[in-house]
Amino acid sequence: MKRRLHDFRWRLAAALIMMTAVLTGCRYLSIPSQDDAVPSLLSLKGEKGPPAYNSAVIKGRLTGPGWRGNSTLILACSPADKKNECAEYTATGLNQDTFMLYLPEGRYRLFAVTDYNHNGTYEEDEASGMSGSGSQTLDIAVREGELISGVEIRTIATDEQPVQLPRGWRRKIGEPIIRQATGNGDVLKIYHEYFSLENAQIGYWNPSSFMKMFGAHIYLTQAYDPRKIPLLFVHGTEGSPHNWIYFYMRLDRSKYQPWFFYYPSGIRLNLASALLDEELRELHEKFGFRKMALVAHSVGGLTTKAFLDRRRSEGQNTFVRLFVSLATPWSGFGLADASQMLPHKSIPVWLDLGTQSDFISATMDTKLPSTVHHYLFYGRADKLTGGAEPDNRVAAGCAAVYGFDCTHDGILIDRKVFFQFDSILEKEMF
């Protein structure tokens, strides 16, 4: 009996995986290796090796002379790699001093190469800095799903000792090199081409490319105004700020300033929540706002809940007053459970979306800070989440639960939904 049940589960998993491949077409089949979250089976001293897919972020800043007005290539190289190849890279835009590296779990040394001659090529004699102090290189250890921030790479002056790059530093850098296009707190129109559906899909199916181009940042649609309350919108899978146009057009922008967290939706959810925490912390330090609201759709609600749980555990919630979630799959997806039964292509976020995943269990079992009022919206015609009222473990901690006759995405363009949302803003934020 057990043998037949086991065989059935494997056949079911295989069928679901094939169905996923058919429904999503070449996007599923072309998941690159750095975004394929199948656990590595390579042996390391008789044990399974660490995850080989990109799963963590090192965030840092350039200091020192020479980088302004130039683009700088940041390389992450593993000291344990006998070939001296770089594991990943990112390239800053002109006059951009911050960087994000999305890379596998491991230990890294960071090196900088600055395009001083503006010929669009990073050359060995343009090596400009490394992580550490002086000639002492700093090794940075990062675990799966972890964000390391506050890293500095000091570029050298012309009269200082040159930086020596690893011998194989060029081997994993394809051409053309993608440069970072944006930074945290940038002002962009909601209809900007950066927020296109195509880019949003890249963020889901190929988050490594998305991270090279955009990183994971909060965007404003106009310069910060201390007289207005920030409303931060968080999209779900394959989403972007474009998803929020209906809400954006109807907001009273004499009272509120809409902000948008734009991130690759294919990354691990704890990592997404850590990035949200870091980017919002930066803006809070810069602007000093006293209160704000968070509004999230679909899986973005799980990311936002994890962010609030993180702040509660660290005793840091001082300004988030309101959380509104729309069509969030609080219990996860059964398809994600079945998909993990066979080795196959799998983007990182799928590891967190199963009904039995550690992430879902932790999110369901952790209560929000008492200072945050959670209003939960769901669609009765939402086939992705089943259309039923949410799990009692989530509903019990909400200020109110509202059901609407709409679909998973239709909840973002429903007039009744927005009217209810607007009335909650008036009640909770003033």
C-alpha cells in the first residue's frame, strides 16, 4: 500500500511539473542555473554541497576617489575557488555609489574595476579597489537567504599600490555587461518602462538578471513631501508598480504619497523581506517620517508579513501603522508542495510557497506587532487562493476581513475594493 502511494505521489508530482512547463512555456524551460533552486548534489568531502543557485545578497557602497562619473564593476570571487573565477558581478551606473550582488551561499572577496577611460570595457589596469582595509582583503561570508549590508569598497588613489585581481576574473562575465539602472529612493513615473510586464516576468523567471539591472528598491513617484503620508505598495509574483495604477489614480495625493517596492519576485521570500527592511530603513533614516501604511497584493503580502515579523523580533517597528493585504495565499499552494517531490527546474520562491514550507509555517504562526492593524481583503472568485475565507490563524489577528466578488488580479481594479481601502486609510491614518 505504501509503495503504491509513493508511486502515485511521484506520478502526480511529475504530471504537475509537466503541466507547469506547458502552461509557462519556454520561461520554465529556460530558467538559468543560477536561478534554479534544485539542491546541489555535488559532493563536498562526502557531504552535500551548499546551494549552488543565487540565494543571498551583499549590499555595499563605493568610497574613495575616482568612481564618480564612471561605471564600476563589482566582482565577487570565492577564495576557495582554485580557478580564481568570480562567482557573480554587478556594475554600477554613472555617479552611483551603491551596489547589490545577488549570489550563492559562500565566502567572497569583492573587487572593483572602474571604467576610467570611458571606453565601455573594464580592463585589468583599471582595478580600483577591494573589500577590506588597505592591502588587507576582507572575506565576507553569506548564507542562503541572507542579506549582508554596510559593506564598503574603498577605491584607490593613483599613487597607491595597485589592486591585484584574481587570475580568472573575466571568465564568468558575459558581454554586454548589465549596469544598474536605478537606486533606492529614485523618483520614477508609475508608467515608466522599467516597470514593464516584460521586466516583471524577468524578475520572476530570471531574478539574477533583474538584480543586475534594477536591484531591489523602493521608488517614489514624486519628490518626498513631509506633509504627506507614505503608502508603500508591494507587488506579487510577476508584478510591478504597474499593477497598482488603479489605486494610484484614485488616491488623494494631497494626503498621501505612493511609494513602490520593486523587486525580483522569483527570489526567496525571507530575502525579499530583508531587502524591503533594508531599503525602507534607509528611507526612514533619510526622511524621518513618523507613520506609513503598507499595501500588498498576492505573494507580496507574504513578503510584507515577513518584513513586519522581522521588525517585531528586532523591536524596531516605530512607524508602520497599517497593513492591507489583497488576495494573499496565506496557506501557500499545493502545486508548490508537489513540485518539490522530484528534482526539476525550480525558481527559488517555489521553495517557500508550499503549504508545508518552513516559511509558510513561520508566517502563519507569528503574530503581527500590536501597533500594526491588519485589514485582509480576499476575492471569492479567486481561483489561485481557492476563493474561501482565509485561514483562521491569519484572520484571528486582523482588524477586519473583507470578501469581494472578484478574481485574484481583479481585486486590484474593483471599485468596491478601493472604496473600502480608502475608508480604512481615513480611519487608521488620521
